[in-house]
Amino acid sequence: MEGLHERVQAVRFLASRISLTPLLIRAGIFVTVLVGFLAAYPVAAFTPRSLLALTVVAVLPAVAPRRFWPTFAALVTVAGWLLATVGFDRPPALWRLLAVATLLYLAHTLCALAALLPFDAVVDPDLVVRWLCRAGGVVLASAVVGIVLAWLGGVGGDRGFQAATVAGLLVAVGLSALLGWLLRRR
């Protein structure tokens, strides 16, 4: 009984020390993951029980961003996308694909930020703004490249898929070379 009392006191102490910025970042994780689920899953799959399960899955990466829960939430999102396109024959719209990819990346980067910040951290708001601006730049660049590659896929009729595949491979090789160069530069 005394051990339980000590744990309750420890939780009370931690709850009294929580600062606003880490709490808002974790709330952002929850909202981003939940909106990602809503964008990925078909409307027909939403029942009260499934919405409760998806809400619980969205809470887990917000509570424990250092564990495997962010990866689990991303896999559940991808499973929803596959369920919608394969199971419910929903055509894959470019806007929906970009929205799901954006939300997946934002959830990932917010989890990375939350994993670095303890609950009682005093954080300069400029840090969060710079972090989100970088994430916005990555999302914008990815969306532009994705739209251009989707457009290239439609050029040339049947042979257009081959052009998009080659362009995608060139972009992947270029990004890998850039990342390798950036890592060696450090």
C-alpha cells in the first residue's frame, strides 16, 4: 500500500511540473495522428468501436513518443490507406495521398521533438517555430516533387509509367547522395 501511495505522489509531482510547450506538442501529435486516420480510412469503416480504437492508437504516440507507438500509429494509417484503396475500391486521389503523407511526416517529426523534450522543459517558442518551418519546407518540397512525378507519369500514355519510374529512381539516388554528403560533412 505504501508503494502505491509513493507512486501516486510521484505522478502528482510530475503533473504539477508539466510545462505548456511540451504538452502542446503532444496534443499536436494526437491531433495529427487522428486527422491522418480520418484522411486514410474510408468513411464506411468508421463505427463507434473503430473510432474509439483509433483514438486510443492516436493517444499512444503522444504519451510515449520514444517507444514504438509512433511507428505503430504510422502502420495503422498505412493499413487504413490500403483498406480504403484495396478493400473499399476507393480510387487513390492525389490530394488524399498528399494529405496522408503530410500528416504521417508531421506526426513523425512532432514525435521526434517530443521525444527530446521532458515534460517540465522550458522551451523557447522560436525552437518550435523553426522546427515546424523546417517540417513545412520538407512537406512542400515533397508535395511539389510528388505532383511533378505524378504529372510525368501521365505524359506519354502507356510509356509514361516508365518515365515516372526512372524519374523517381533518379530523385531517390539524388536524395541518397545528398544525405550521404551531408552526413560526411559533419
